[in-house]
Amino acid sequence: MDNPPVIERLLDDRSHHIEFNGHLSNHVKHAVVALARLGASPERIQSYYENYANLTTYGYGLEPARPAKSEVTDGNWKSFFGRRADFAAYCEFFDRKEREIGMDEVLRRYVPTLLPGWVGAFTHATIHLGWALDIGSRWMAIEGLAYMAFSYVSCHPERASAPAGGVRADASAMDSLLHIAGVWDANRDTLRDWAQEIGTVPESGPPAGIHPELARSGLQYRNARMLEEGHLLIYDTPSWIAGQSVDTSWEQLYYAVTLLYLSRPGDFVLLHLITSLHAMEQIAERLPKDLHRYAITCYWTGMLGAVFALGDFPKKDKLAALHNAFGTAVDAGDRATWGPDWELAAARSFEEEEEHNPKLVYVMHQMWQRTGCMSLYRAAAAQFTVTPALPTSFEQPPAE
């Protein structure tokens, strides 16, 4: 894919570490992809990159790249999963492998093992890889592979199985979402208290298997603990995953997750489920067809784990009302009629310091076009988010 020279140069930049202030993810290349896809000028993209590197929305600048301290090989590459050590060594490994066997074979050979850990770094490693594949950046894809290994936190898709009474005959992802919301409604106090207990760091420190740095996060700690603890609702495999085409399942997932986002407009956590879904689909498209449903299963279990970790699943009545309102709503007229609306959404996003917003607009516009102008996606594209305040745990230095 031919990208403007400034885009190629920025995506190939190797001067910064993939994280800063401990576990905060370096999002700057995600912004480059989104801004480029939305038609921002090279000057605007360059300016954004420089400003973000100097001072992120969290109030810290990016950190210099760190040299490799060890060597990752085919014999030990799984040994460092989730240890958050030596990102550069993983980059060197995947760079070397790509030169030997090519990107397609690297993805085929290594991504299936990495997929269960897609929620690690709160999905940003997966976003890094998937959005690199979207725009065709070799080096950014290598970084994404390295980051997925570096930050790996399994969502345990191997636990997925049919419910005790047989595979639940949900016709769609939305049916499954409504079913789970109904169970939460019936047991909300119990489930909320359970999730809160799981997500609280013990006075003795994080349990074995949870990296100490994640305890500073709050959010990433809760995700890691919930994914490790699990719940039957997360692992009950709905029938639509195996029973319908993969293309249909991806579209249903976009619909369901976007509806979740509209139930809490601007929610920082739920927005990530949209941008990481785009990444997962991009990644799956580069894998053998027999792995596409596995990618969907990984996404489904990890997505539910992230929502459960919030401790407050959206209510069924609200989701159902939104579903009734948007389920068949399509923007009238031809696409050109709505062009100015999308141009304004893109223009708004160009002025946002929070890079998740241009990413949201890009994915929603893609889905609006793909689904024959479903109104849901245009409505969601206007619901921008803000950078959340960091917890008081960030007053302590990083644990690494």
C-alpha cells in the first residue's frame, strides 16, 4: 500500500518506547493511521505526532526506545509472555522472522498463539497490530506483534464451551448480549459485589500471575483478574459463532458493541471495544480461514471479560430500547447527502487531543458505508470521549 512519505516515516519511527510511565500505551501511531484514513493533511498529522510525543493527554511525554537486553528465539518466545520485559528483543525477533519468511507467514505462524492475549495492555497491542495491517505498515506490525507478546493477558478461550443445557440458540450477537444483560439485571448486586471484590488489589499485593505494574492501573488490573477468574456467562459459547458466516458474525459484533457504546456515550472502556474489534477483524483476515471463528471466540470472551470487569453491565431494558430504535434505522438518501456530516465529524476529530476520537470516527464511517448507511454508526461517531483521570496509584513510581 502506497502511503504518503510523511506517514511512512512516522509509522517507521523507532525512537520511542511502546509505553510510558509504566504501563501507559503509546498511542501516537494509532492516531497517525486514523488521521490519515480520515484525510487529514500531512502537516496536521506531523504536528499531532510531535505534540503527542512531547506531552500526551495524560500529562507525560513519550519515553526513549530501550535497547534489547536479551535474545528472543523460536525456542523461548513464549517464555516472556506478559512479563512486560524487553519489548525491543521481541521487535528484533519478529523483524528477523519477517525478513526470513515474510509477513503473511509470520502472522500465520505466531498470531494464533498470541490471540488469547489480545486484551493485554487494554487491547492497545492488538490495536497496534490490526491498525498497522489496515494501513500496510511493516514496522508498526512488527511492533504490534511484539507488544502482544510483551503485554499478554489470556482471555482463556479454551474455557469456552456449550452451556449445560446445550449451545444457547441465540440468533445473533445482540441476542447474546441481551441475554447476558438480563442475567445481570436479575443478579446485579451479587455480580457487582463479586466483580468489585475481584478487581480490588489485596493489601498483600497482586496475586501470582498478575504483573505488579498492572496494580497501578486499576483498569488493567481489573481486566487481568476478571479474565483469570472468568464466569460461566463469558464462556457459554452462543450458537451464532459456529452457525453463521464469519462475515455476518463480524457485522453483528460491530452492531452489538456499538450499541453498548451508545448505552453509555463517551465511555472510555466501551470505545476501546470498537477500535479493537476493527483491529481483530484486520488480523483475522490475514489468517487461514479455519482460524477466523477462533478469532471471533477470542474477541467475544475477552470483550465480555472487559465489560464484566466494569462491575456494572448495561441494563437490558436500555439495550433493548436502543436496539428497537436503531435496529433497522438507515439514513435516507444517497451517501453524498450525508457527506457533510461525516466531514464535520472528521474535522472535529482532527482538533481532539484524545486520539481515540478520530479512531472512533474512522471505524464508524467504515461500518456506516459497509452496512448501507445504518444510522447507528453515524450516531455513535459523534459521541466523543475524554482522557480519564489517572488513579492515585500513579503517585507511586512504576513497578518495573
